[in-house]
Amino acid sequence: MELAEQAAPGVEQHAEQVTETACHLADAAGPSGWNTAAAEDVLDAIDTLTEALGIAGPELAQALAAVTAATDGARRLLGIAVDEQEPDSPAVAAAVPPGRRQPKRRGLGPGFQGIRTAR
């Protein structure tokens, strides 16, 4: 599977910003700097990024399904509720690999509208 040579407008800049922010978060948090709300926000962000990248192709989505399973496992370890959503129709079930779900949009900033995808 190959990705496009050029990303959609703004994608590279946002991806770079996410990487820089993740590095700042890792530096600031340390081993004892976490609480449930912060961990939940990070796990939601990981799920959102996984879903966004998985849109690039079904093989990639299948490979990234392990990430969603890992974040669900982390939620269970931390005592955070894991949202189990059943697909609405067989067409949706075919398009969404097992283990994929819509993460909550808590804590992603004022006015965040989510990621728009064609369904």
C-alpha cells in the first residue's frame, strides 16, 4: 500500500503539531503526572488519530486495529469505561474493522467538530 505523494492541505502541519504536542506532554507528565481525566484524553486522542490514519486504506485500518485493542485494554486497566458500540448496519460493519469505535470528543478543544469522513 502506498500513500499519496502530497498530503491534503493542512494535514502535514497538523500531524507535525500533534507530534510536537505529544513530545511536550511526555516531557511534562512523567511517571506520576497522570490522572484519570488526562489518561482518558490521551487514549481518546490515540483512537482518533488511529481512525484518521486508518481511513487511508483497509489494509492500514486492519493493521491499526491492534492500537484500538491496546487503548481499550489500557482503559480497562485504568478503570475507565470502554464504549462498546455495535455498527448500525451490515454496510457499516463491513467498512469498520472489528474493535473500531468512535472515541468521545472530550477535551479536544473548544469548537472541535470532529473528523469528517465520507461514509
